[in-house]
Amino acid sequence: MGDSHRALECDGRAQSWATRKISPKAQRKGEPEVHMTDQMRRLSTPWAIASERAERISESNLPPGLILDPAAGSGIHLASICIATNRVGLGIELDEEAARFSAANMNRLLVKGKDPGRLSHRILIGDGIDASGALSCLHSSLESSGVASTPPIAMLHVDPARPLDAQNHTLDEMAPPLRPLLEAWLPHMEKDERGPALLLDLSPRLSKAQRGEVDSILDDLAPNTNRTWEWLSQGGGRIDRLSVWVGPLAAPERFRSIRMGPSSVQSVVTSAEQSLFISEKRTMPPSFDDWVVVVDPTIVESRLHMDWLQNHLDDDYNPIWQRANLRRPVLVSKTPPPENLRTDPFVIAVGQVVAHRLSAPNMENAPTVARAAERAGVGHLVLRCEVDPDFHPKIQKRLNKALKGIDGKRGFVIDVPVSSRDGGWHVNYVTCSEN
Ligand SMILES: C[S@@+](CC[C@H](N)C(=O)[O-])C[C@H]1O[C@@H](n2cnc3c(N)ncnc32)[C@H](O)[C@@H]1O
């Protein structure tokens, strides 16, 4: 066995080691119990997302071979794919402790048994970029367990670690970095006419230019292969996952936006093309009684907002996009949004304008903001505008306190950019009542 990597079997021994270190816990109610340090938990893919993806992967008719995850972390994403596809898993993890927990988690999650497939799962401690070192280690380890042949690689999933300051990181700072990783593994992958099966988990904050860099890496290394970019939201008003699905894993369309509920997909929008986002900055904020729809940013960031909206437009409903800040895009209209838009999973809130102000809600003016809302019949107000993040929960608490015991509708505050006469712009804070 070469000494670049060390192989761990996913067996009872791995599990006993892990149990002595950290007792297994379900990350969320109803999910399987796994071993994780706090650091691993922060990096891990939620079980619901991993298993939903795994189900889709199982439908893609992968070429023969094993599932490779060269930055396996807790191993739960790898395990979920192995379970759904009934394939052998090969995880590689640089951090020895994480690798040991990963082997234990694989053992916990995979169906028990003594067949060669069950005995062939491995987690290697070592560098995920060193494909030949990893393969020779895998080969020796399987041989010493009596498994004569090393399976080919059917699919590569990678969820690289990224710097904590994800807003500004470069692609090279991904660990392991994408280009060298794919250069190392693609020659070892089993491919059919659809090209290699790759699932690349990327930082949801990648800029458009960085996504372009990923596209050119794939153009170079997996040319003429379909790929689908996927934005996924869990409804918290942010993009939770950005991934690229390549070759057998790609959909016919190039772009996809998914809204996930707690355990299942609630809505999917796909398109072959992205649309331009045209945000209308008007000289006036939305008027009193105008209708405001706060939209999940995923649908705009993926530039599938026009495909999405198309299904909801009719002769009476013709809204404009009015917002510069894409974190909480809004649609504004004179007429009420149709029922099927109000209940769309990509809609965060719907309301009618009841008050305006020029300054952001803060600790001092929160009672005044609350009183204005109360006068308009609002009894509970949610901040959906940019405020100092350190103070956001405190301002929200103050609003809740000021409206405590008030019987009224739910409402929210959004921030809308408005053009000024001097060519600049200012922000208007608009309170809406959910009718
Ligand atoms: C975002 S985490 C993966 C999380 C995983 N998808 C899960 O569900 O737990 C990335 C992992 O890559 C590991 N890593 C970073 N560089 C690596 C390298 N060159 N080779 C192998 N693993 C690496 C890190 O230690 C970290 O555990």
C-alpha cells in the first residue's frame, strides 16, 4: 500500500471508535443519527437535501462503478448517494478525525450485510487531488479484504470547503480546488456518450464571473457535455445551495431553481435560457394600496424570474420588479396578485402598502414604526428590509413588544430604492399589510 493515503473500512470498528468520541445525534427530528464535530456540522450538507438529490441521481442511469467524494466531510452526502443508487462509495478526507467519523457514519447509514459491495466502501485519509495515490491505496485495501477487482468510478460528487468570508473568495481558495481536482480524476472516470457524471457543490455566493470560470473549466475538461446549474432555496430568504449537474446528471435544461420544503421539493422552475433582470427604479415608492409581492431571491439570482412569473401573468396582473437589492426582490402592482402567485412556494410575502418612511427602522424609532402599522390595522410586523445585522433581532424584538396584545393583520417592512432628481437615489421604507 502506498503511504499517501490510509484506508478506513466502514465497519463496526469505525463506529465503535466514533461512539467513544462523540455520541451520534440526529441533526434534525426524524433524521438518522450521525457522529459530527461542530466544525463538521457547519460544513455538512443537510440530510434532507442530500437524500433528495440522491433520489434524483438514482434516476440518471449512471455508468457502472462507484461513487467518489474526494472531500467527504461527514460522509453523509456520500452515504445518501450510495444508498439511493445502490453503489459502493469512496470518500477521501484530508482531516483524519473527520475521515474516521465519516467511515463510522457510512457504516451507520448503509444497509448492513456481508456482500462484497457492502465490504468495499472506503474512506481514505489523504489528499482528494492525488487520484493515483488514492486509487492504489483503495486497490491494496480491497485486495487485503479479499475483493479482487477495484470498481471503476461512475460519478464524482464534490462539496469543497470554502473560506468563511464566502462573499469574496476566489475559486482557487476552494479546498480542494476544482480544476486540479477534475484534471486528476476525469481520466479515471467511466464515461458514456453523455460524458462524465459530476455533481459540483459550489458556494451559493459565487459571482456571475466566478460561475463563468466554472463553466470554462468544464468547457476545457468535459467539452460537449450537458450541464445544469441549480439554485436551491429552503425558504429562508437566501440561496442555500448552488450546484452544477454534469453529463448523465444534467437535465435537458441548463438552468434550474428549486424550492425545498423541510423534506421534499415544493417547486421547480427550469429553463434553457436565463432572462435579464430589469429592476425599475422609479422616482416614487409604491403608492398607498399598491400590491407588493416579496419573492425568494433564488428565483431572481438564477435569472429564472421571467419563466417563473410567466405562469402567473394575466390581463389584469402586470407587475414591475422594483428593487435594487436582490436579497429581497419585490414585484409591485396596482392590482392584486392572482391566487396561484400568492400561494407559490417562491413567494415569501404578499401585502398592500399602508405606510412609508425615509429612515430605516432602528432601536429608537421602532415604537413609532409600530404605531404607524397599528393605525393601519397591523398587529404583527416583520422586518424584511436591510437593517444593521447586529441590531436586526433587537429591532424586531422591540417591534414585537410595541405591538404586543394588538389585534391586527400581519405586516412587513421592505426597503425600496427610489431615484432622486439629482440622478442619485435614496431608500424608502414601506410598510405593507398582509391582506
Ligand atoms: C464542505 S466539506 C464537505 C461536507 C460534506 N459534503 C458533508 O456533507 O459533510 C469539505 C471537506 O473537504 C475537506 N478537504 C479540504 N481539502 C481537501 C483535500 N485536498 N482533500 C480531501 N479533503 C479535503 C475538508 O476537510 C472538509 O471536510
